[in-house]
Amino acid sequence: MADKPAGAGPSSGEGELTEAQQRKLLRLARRAIEQYVRNRVVVKATEDDPRLTQPRGVFVTLRHGKALRGCIGDLEGSKPLYLNVRDKAIASATQDFRFEPVRGEEIAALDLEISVLSPLQQVEDPSTLVAGKHGVMVSQGSRAGVYLPQVATEQRWSCEEMLNHLCESKAGLPADAWRMGAELHCFTAQVFGEKELGR
């Protein structure tokens, strides 16, 4: 397996968002969190940019310092990208079962990160996966789990370590389930956040 981390991003330039489009989505995500947490209002948004109205899978990640504060997403892209970002930002702040809902006084300290996903592809040969480039979903029966591409880089995992942790920690499967018939799907992501682009 390829263990060397690679920059997360779509496999081709198609679908890449410009910096201006990235900033627009980050501003929308922050505004959505502020309005919902403070006022329980889902912010209204309209968009005519074709790149932002195309249905795309997306995850919105919230961090307080280096600590994860929420992360929820949609692998399949069930709605236009800008609306998916808005809704997943709200969900990350209020519906991640691992954390208490974000409070109003916390919002200013949060750093937002958005991962815009490529379509899922079934993995026939796990040796083709590259740690740090590919996000992976594992599923078997009613159990499933997913890691975004950046998780392996952040944890300094090899591809094998990523798959073992994914099966055991995220999906509740034996660590070697990926070798034993569990289904794997992979994707790439364009990842951008307020730390790099500012608010």
C-alpha cells in the first residue's frame, strides 16, 4: 500500500473550487452556525454559481484550538453544495452526538473547515489506496464508518493503520474486516478552512 501522505484533493482539476468560492462557503457556514445557535433560525441563502449549486458531498468540521468540536457530513451530495454546507454546518454545531451543542459564547473561538468530496468509488484493491489522499468508507451489514482524507495525515497513519482504525473504532467491526469481505468505497476531497483563508 502507498503510505506516503498525499495532498487531499480531487483526482483531476474538475470540480475544484476557487479561493473566492471557498471563502463564500466558509462565510455561509459561519453565518449559518451563528444564526441557528443564537436564534434557532436557518439562514436563507440563494446562489447562482454553477459550481456551488451542483450537488456535492461535503463535511463541515469544527475545531476549538486543536480539539475537535463537531463534524458531520453527507457522502452522497443529496442537495446543492451551498445548501449542504449550510445544513451540515448547523448539524456539526448541534447534532454531533459526541459533543454537547455549541453555545453562543463559543462561536467566535471556533475554526471551521470544509471538505468537498468527489463521488464515491468502490475499492476493488485496497493496495491502490493512498493514506492522506483518499477518504474511505467501510461497510458490512448494518455497520459503517468513514474517515476523511486528512485523518490519516493528522494521525500519521499508514494506509493499513487507517483501515484497521476505521473498521474497529468507527464501524465497530474487527480491525481486519477490510481484509475479510467488508465493502470499501473511497473518495478524495478539496479541504479548506478559516485557518488558511481567514474569516
